[in-house]
Amino acid sequence: MSQPKNGLSRRTLFAGAGTAGAVAAVAGLAAATSGTTPQALPELVKPAPEKGGGYSLSEHVKRYYGTARV
């Protein structure tokens, strides 16, 4: 198997394309999340219980157990 003379192989081309795609994804994600902090929506986050525990029978949990019955 002979090597290409210009040094640009298929492996190099795909590695460069993958790197460019990853950089574009990170840049898009950084632009989408800029300015958003966890403190922006404090009404959606419940405070941690003082004495441990933390399990609550929420609507989501009730729905799960309702669909998991055999």
C-alpha cells in the first residue's frame, strides 16, 4: 500500500472534520447557555432537607409506579 504524496490521507481528513464538528458543537452550546445560571429559576429547585432523606412521592413518581405495575 503506497502513501499519498501530498500528506493528506483519508484518516487526516476525517480527523479534521471531526475536530471541526466538535468545536462547532461546543461553540453552539456555549452561546446557548451564556447568561443562564442555576439561580435564574429558584422556584423550580426545592431546598435540600435539613435532616436528610429527600424522597417525596411526586406526581412523576406516582405516574412511574402506575405504569410499572405488572
